[in-house]
Amino acid sequence: MQNTISNAVERKRLPRNILICYALGQAGWSLASYNVGSLLAYFYAPPENGQPTFPVFLPVFIFFGLTILGVLNSFGRFYDAFVDAFIANLSDRTVSKFGKRRLYMAISALPLSLLSFLIFYPPSHSSSIVNIWWLGVCLFFYFIFYSMYIIPYSALISEMGVDEKDRMRISTAVSLTWGIGFLLGNLTPALQSLLEKTGMMPLAAFQTVVFGLAFVALVLMLMPVIFLNENKYAVSESSSVNFLKSAGSVLSFAPFRIFALSYLIYWLALTIIQSGMVYYVTLIFGMDKGITTLFGTVSFLGSFLFYPFINKLAARYTKKKLILVGFLVFSFVFAIMLSPLPSIVRFGLVAVLASYPLAVFGILPNAVVGDIIQNRFHKTGVNQSGMFFAFASVVVKVGSSLSNLIFPSLLLFGKSTENHSGVTYTIVVSMLFLLLGYFVFSRYNEKEILMN
């Protein structure tokens, strides 16, 4: 059997300039997904703090405690989980001179960026059924093109990495650029406030910012499409395994199931904190919504300070131990939010302490999946890079969709200055999820995976 996917002797490491171009694609899709993932609730169900806000776009329909916004968003992410697996298998089996991964990225970049701002441009400025259909259709196609870009993109990590150390190098680079995309998206509330000070209404200001960031996302997503020669730097064999057999093979691997469940739990908590950031800043800490940008900036700049040490720490203490500590630190961050400390102290502690788990979960999960892929390839001789990363993406989508059901429903208990019980409940639920994630991932056998 010819072990082409992991033959480090015949392969060359990705040059730094090409690595940068590849990594910028991550910044692009991170930016294109930020507002949809973090500010959808803010736009369609803004906090009630007595300040000018957006029109009421969606009728108030509640199904068994679930809002129409939560149902639409969660349904989109649930069905997208199946799209992920389908695109992964299709990408694994594709043969193209242009590059079997790059082909899908080229097709999806423009519609993904386009839909990332159309979601926030409902046709009616009043509560209307038309807006429900608009949001539902936009989310439906958004998630299809989102999968079409990120699944092939992520599969390249294992196919370009020549060994475990090189996969960590690539994973670190894309984690950095993911953070850059997040930071750019995190500027939305601050830029909105800035435009409002010029006399622009909140709706126009928000939509202007979203449009501008979508254009930047498109440029970044096209960087690897234009500059990465996939056939030169990514070594992979097209798989002939059909969809059902490939999916069954991935899901039957116990170490991957353990990782996937813990990763799902992490994304449950992370999506809640991303969705709740504006609420925490305005209602829990009593600050202006523009401070949300400072909160995210401090956290992610702080996480970048950990990046140079993550590889060294992982080599010394293992990736598993760093991830377990990440779960504990992140749960402690939520606990601080509920402490009786002064608001400014809580704000600072949360922003700073969140840096470590953001760095760990930004770098190590991709590297863990890469290790699992290599382990399976050595044992079976079948390249399923796309399918493994697809199911890693599936758990992200499922975690996000569940949080998008949970978050708006919890807000029904109170999201105003006078009563923010619902916002408090989101913090408690997130803390409990993270403790559960610690317990699940403690069962992951990393030594077995790294023994090829």
C-alpha cells in the first residue's frame, strides 16, 4: 500500500507565503460567519435597555417555548450537518486538475459572502411573515455554501501537513487567522455606534457595517483559491468509498466519537457566549454596546499571546491535558460573571481569562482531527480527510444549532435592564455544559491515536 497522505520524505512543507495565503481563507470564512453566528439574535431580538434599536422584523410565534428565530436558525444548522457529510464525501471522491478541494472553495466564496449580509436585509421594516420566509430561505442557502467552503478547506490541513508537527504549524496559522476574522466581525457593534454618532439610524448603521465586512470576507476567502496550488502542496488520493460506508467508518471510530461529543459541548457554550456578548456587556456589566468590541478584542489578543507556547506546551503536557484545562478555565470564566465583584473587575477578569481556552480550542481541535485521520489512514489505507473534518464541522453545527434554540428561549425569562434573569440563565447553562465537556474528553485515549 502506497502511503501518500503521510509520506514526509517525498513531501515539502508548505512555504510561508503560501501558508499565509491559505490561512487568510480561514479569516474570510470566520468573518463571513461571525455576524450570522453571533449577532442574529441581537438583530432580530435586540436587548431592551432603553436605547434606540432595530424595528421588530419577526412576528412573535412561540412553539413549546421556542422562538421562530431559534427554530429557523437551528433548523438551518441541523440540516447543514447532513450537507457537511454529503459535500465531504463528494469532495473526497472528486478528481480535478484545479484541485478537488479548491474547486468547491472557488464555487462557494461569492454566494457565501453575499448571503452573509442579505440575512440582515429583510424586505419589510415591520413585523411580517415575508421576513420569516426571507430569513428562512437565506439561512437555507447560506449554510449550503458555508459547508461547501469550510469542509474542503479544513480537509487540506491533514493533506498539506507532512507530520504531526507540521499539522500543528498549519493549525496554529489558521487559528490565528480565524481569530483575525473574529476580531474583524467583533468590530460590528463599535462601528455601528461610530456610524450612529454621525447621524445614521441604528438599522442603516448596522447594515452598512455588515455589507462592508462581507466584502472583506470575500477577498480573504479568494486568497487560497487564487494562490494555493493544491496539486503541488496537498497530497491526497481520491476515495472510492461511497457516502454511507464512509460515514459509517468515521462514526464507528470510538476515539473520534469521544472527541466529537466534547467538541459539540464546547461549541454549545461558545456560541451562547458569542450570542450573549452584547447582552452581557449591556445588561450584566451595565456598559454601552460599543464596549462589546473591547471585550472581544482583549480576549482574542490575549489568546494570541498564548499561541507561541501552545505547541511547546502540547509537546510537553499533551494536547489532551491542555484541552481539559481549557474546559475548566472556561467554566470558571462563566462563574466569574455571576460573582458579586464590581462590574469593571468582572469584565476585565472574564476578558483576560477567556484568552487561554480560546487559544487552546482555536489550535488543538484541528490538530486532534488531523492525528485521528493519520491514524485511520495508516490502519485502513483509505483517505477520509474530508469526511472526518465534515463530522467535526457537523458537531460544531449541531452545538451551534442547539445553542440557538436554547439561547432565545432562555431570553424569554428576561432580557431587560429591570429583569435580566434569562441572560443570567444562559451563563449558568454554559458553565454546566463546559464541566460536562471536561468529563467527556477525559475519556479520550490520545496515546493510542499517536501510536501508528
